[in-house]
Amino acid sequence: MGVADDVRAAWGVEALRGLWEQAREALEAPKPAATFRLELPDAEAQQAVGEVYGRPMMGMGTRISVSKLDAAVRERGFGLGLEEVLEILHGRPVVQRESSSGDEQQEQTVATLRAALDEQGLADADWVAPWMQWIHQYGRVAADELPTVARRAAGVLARISLDRAPEVWTSRGELAARVNAEYQLDNGTTLSRVVLKAAALAHGVESPSNERERRALWERCGVTLDAVSSTVLSWALPLVGPDAWSSTVRQRSELGLPTHLTHLDLRTAPPRLVEPGTAVAVCENPRVLECAAAERIEHPVVCVSGHPSTVALTLLGRLISDGATLHHHGDFDWTGIGIARSLWEHHDVQPWRMSAADYRQAVDRAAAERTDLPNLVGTPVPTPWDPALAELMSTAARAVEEEVVLPTLLDDLRTGLTEAGT
């Protein structure tokens, strides 16, 4: 065997294919790159590349120095430089390409992006053209990284909600793992930047400029920043499963302890949580749930703590899909009414003591008991389940927080809510 055969036998293996292809791309570029990004998809690739390059490889990718790779190749015992090795492995010499014009570079960028989007069935979406133009002009994606970024971005965009409200939720970390891009959707990364730009264009909003806006856009697409920080407070859920997860939650209720459920909890939970027809109370203020737990009232309660979080909506959706009937009570202010209306219109959650008669009774009781009620401020919100409620609230101009009617709500929980509500 000659030297060429030895090179092919030692280095012409699948685990090193990406290394040699990326090295050739770097050397043949109109302006040869000093480094290139290399994916390391598995332990075999990590070991093989590490042996050639002369240092241990860890993680899913690394940046390779062309000059260091050339020096490492020369030291491996064949007496050949990097270009000579590439000519043997690929059967053709390394030839530097001529410099492309700006139009040609844009065409290459568009072609790379469109090919990746086409694989995911996204190439014809309305947001694609302005997105590709933005990446070419402002995306700051290195030429050698564009194919990888394009493929991963298309994979992410195919898995999130771009044209409708999300029906299921996933964490940002899990989403990154699905496209072999662990940690690459964290703030500040190239992949997160280009994905969020596409999401902003698809939803017709401005690109996020701070953490609050980034979180809001991710959640609009059905993505939570993580699976453990956001929780929904629950009490006495009558879980039907014989599994350890259900048993643990039931045991907490037996001890008089509410349970904070995360997205991770709900993904670990069994497919069915409760029996069809189970009545579940949904409150806005944690004080309602706290009192129910303190008195060991066995009626199940879920507290959304103001505007429902993604994990709260996930739990409510799971309960509804099981056939449970959900009854919601919140503050009689315009924010509380907006929450009630959203749950009623979009999530099939029935109002619970949220009628005009209930509001009038609460205001009259507060006056009789000399309880101070704050002024009602903000823009009125229609109450389609009882149009008279919004009109009466505007006239009375007083806000009634949930704690004011707490005794009535607890009485309902003791006696039990029904399909028709209370």
C-alpha cells in the first residue's frame, strides 16, 4: 500500500467526513477562512476528530483553526499537508474560488435558506422573503455557519406556532435539543436571533429588544424559556392514576399541602388526570386556594395567579380534554374581567359567581360591612356571558377583589360546584 492508500484507510472514515468537507470549504472560499465551525454529532466523531486535531473534543460542536489542523495533519506521520490530504480523500485538488459579487453572495444566502425551509414545508410562507433579506443584510451569520444555522432554524420554525395560537407548549431547551442545537436557543446566540426575527415577522410584531419582549414572543409561539420556573398552583386534584406521580400529588393533598406544577411535571404526568365530569374551581387569587387547603376542603382548585401562565393554560387544557368542567372566579376589575372573558371564549371555562347580580351583591355587602372598595379604573371590557355586568360595573365604578367575596366562594367549594355553575 502507498501513502495515499494509508491516508484513505486512516482518515477516509464517516466520522471524519464533516471535518474534511468543512476544511475544503474554508480553503476554497474566495477569502480563505482562518477557522470554521464543525459539528460533532456523536462520541465517535468527537473521538476521531480529537485524534486528528490533537486535543480532546467535547460537546456537540467546536471551532477548528485551519492552520492548526494543517500542522496537526503534518505531524500525524504521513508527511502531507492539509491540501494534499484533501486531494487524496476527495479525488480533486483544492482550488480557491473567485470572489463573488454582492448579488451572487445574496443568491447563495437565499438558496441556502430556501433549501432548508423547503425541507420543512415553510418556503412559501409570507414572512420568508423579508426574513432572508434581513439575514443577508443584518443577520451576522458567518458564511461557513450558514448551512448549519439555516437547517437548525428551519427545524425550530417548523416546530413552533407561527400562524395560530399554540395548542401545545415546549421548553426552549427541549426545542433546541430536537434540532441537535443544545444551548443554541439561549439569549444572544445566532440561532435564537434568526429564529426570533422570523417569529416576529410571522406574527406581525416588532423584533424583541429586551428580555420581557423576547419571553413574550417565545410564548406567543408556544415556547417557554424553560420547563421548571413557571408553575401553576393546584389543590386537591382528584387524580385517577395509580402511578407514582399521581400518588405523590394526592399525598400532598392528604397532608394539606398545595402543589406547584411545572411544565416538566405535566409532561411527566399520566395521559389522563381526572374523571370526566369532575368540577374544578379556577380562581385568580392564591388566597382562595390557601383557605381551601387550610380548611381541608376537598373540592379541587386551580389558581392562575392573575393572567394565566403557559403552564396554567396547559393544565386547564389537560383537565378540559379529560372532560372536566371548569368554573372560574376572578376580581371584579377590568383586568379580572379580561382574564375571565379570555378563559370563557378560548378555553371553555365557565364563569363562577361572575354575574351582574353577584357583583351587585358584593358591592352592597361591602357597603353594609364598611369595607373599602378601590375605584374601578381602566378601559371597560365587555362581558358577553352577562352583558349587564360590564354596564353595572361602569356605573358603580368600584372594583371588588376576590378576597372580599372569599366567604361566599368557600361556601360554594364546601357544597360543590355543578355543571350549571353557582
